[in-house]
Amino acid sequence: MEPEQRYWQKNLRITGVLLAIWFVVTFVVGFFARELSFTFFGWPFSFWVGAQGALVVYMLIIGFYAGYMNRLDIEYGATEEED
């Protein structure tokens, strides 16, 4: 298999995994959050999951993807060259 194909295969695989995590956090956890009826830092846990928890997970997904793709770009020589 050519390096370009391996690069894109790894890129698509990590994108699929991260999109699956995004889907679970956005729809599955949000759907079942109403049933979580305990307080967390003084707020109902369902409110915390919807208002804060999902945003934290989204930021972690973005940070992980950026770091992973930087390492992958360096590994396969796909970095931008400055003139």
C-alpha cells in the first residue's frame, strides 16, 4: 500500500472514531441526561452535561485531533514547507 493511502486510511479511521464519540456525547448522553437526577457542583447533573460537559469533550476532541494530525503529517512528510 502506498504511503498516501496509509495516511488517508489513518486519517479516516481517527475521524470516524472521533465522530462516533461526538455522536455519543451529543445525542446519547444528552437523551439520557434527564434521568440523572443528582446534583453536581450545585447544579442538576443533566444541566451540567448539556451546558458544560459536552463542551469540554468537544474541546478535547479538537485538541486530540490537532495533535494526532500534526504527528501523522510529520510521519508521512505532509507538512507545509515555507519558502
